[in-house]
Amino acid sequence: MSEDDWYSHESAGDGVTLIWESQLKPFYRCNIWHVRGRDRDLLIDSGMGISPLAPHIAAITERPVLAVASHGHVDHIGGHHEFAERAVHAAEASTLAFPDRHNTIADPYMTEAMFLGAPPPGFVVATYCVRPAPATRLLAEGDVIDLGDRVFEVLHLPGHSPGSIALWEAATGILFSGDTVYDGPLIDDFHHSVVEDYVASMERLRRIPARIVHAGHFASFGHARLAALIDEYVASKGRSAD
């Protein structure tokens, strides 16, 4: 398998490109989002890191790239070490700097069953760990990521993990939601997940007037589906959405 076979990409409109690891099954691969800006570009998440991502990014942009981690799980931060500028919420900075199989959820998340075919030659699932990638910028609630002609606000949404974030572009109505909400089975039972925080984060997202949601997994969706997913999750915890 060549590096050229590992990643695929397609335009999502609005200057956004979706990149994914095409040799992984949908449940295991995250959505890697590239956003074009005037002065620099934004990369939201970086996949497993099994095959180099930077050459693929270099083929679609010549601008400097800020790599943001929506959170510190193995399927989202594997390629961050390839980029000079890296950002993560302060609550998960230690994970990015000192990743291990426990804090990145490589145990028990990674399995040979995640591949569509055989694992790449020499790749050992049982011992794989992403490489350290200390943040060059720590993010907090309300921070702004400015691309020159586009501005994204950081929303801190703990629950799935302590430092989970979303990025909100009010001018276009685009929400990059990470793993806080996506159109698939949501996970709130990791060792550092907190259901009460997750419910509060969902209730907050219910008030965001998103036109389109580009999530951490599976297909993008509109505001009506966002509201339905939130209401379904909150109801499953015995609550009603605000």
C-alpha cells in the first residue's frame, strides 16, 4: 500500500475540504477538515497517524497550516506532530505532549478489525502510540482563530473528553463539532468522560444556529438534524433539552 492510497479527499464547499483515511472502516476513521484562509489555513484533527498526512496537505495548499485538535483521542491527533503550529484545549495539552495508549484511548479503541483490509506492513496495533506533539498554542473558551478572512470561535464542550472543543464560524453558520456530536453512536463511557458535562455541552449546542455541522465522524448535516441528535442524546440521559 502506498501513501497515496491511504488518504482521500473531497470538497465540502465554503472553502472546506474533507480528508479521510480510506483504508479504515467508517467507525474508526475521523473526519479531517481543511479550511482555506487568506493568510493561513486551518486543519481540524489529523487522523491516526498511520501514514504521513503533511504531504497530502501540501498537495492542496501552500499556506501555513494551524493544526487544531478537537480533542486528544488517537484517531484525531495521530498526525499533529507533522505540523509546526499545533493547538489544543488546555485540559488536554498533556495528552498531546505526552501521549500514551491510555490517555489517547488507543486501548481499547484500536483493533485490527478497524482496517478494511490488512494492516500496513510492519504496523502493530497492540503497541502503536501516536508521537508527541506539544501544543504551540493552548485554547480556551471564547478564543478566536483568525485566518485573515475567516474567524472561528472556540467552544469548550467537555463530556466526551475534558478538553473537547467545537469551532464556530458565525459568519457562515459552519460548526466543526468534533466528537461532541456526530450522526452516529455517541460515546460517553471513556475513563475521562463525564455524562453530566456532556448533557450540558449538548444543551449549549442546541442554541447554536448552525447552518451546517461538519462533525468528527460520518456525514455532515444541517440544523434540524443537529437539534434531533441533541434531543435524542439528552432524552437518553433522562433529561429534556432546554
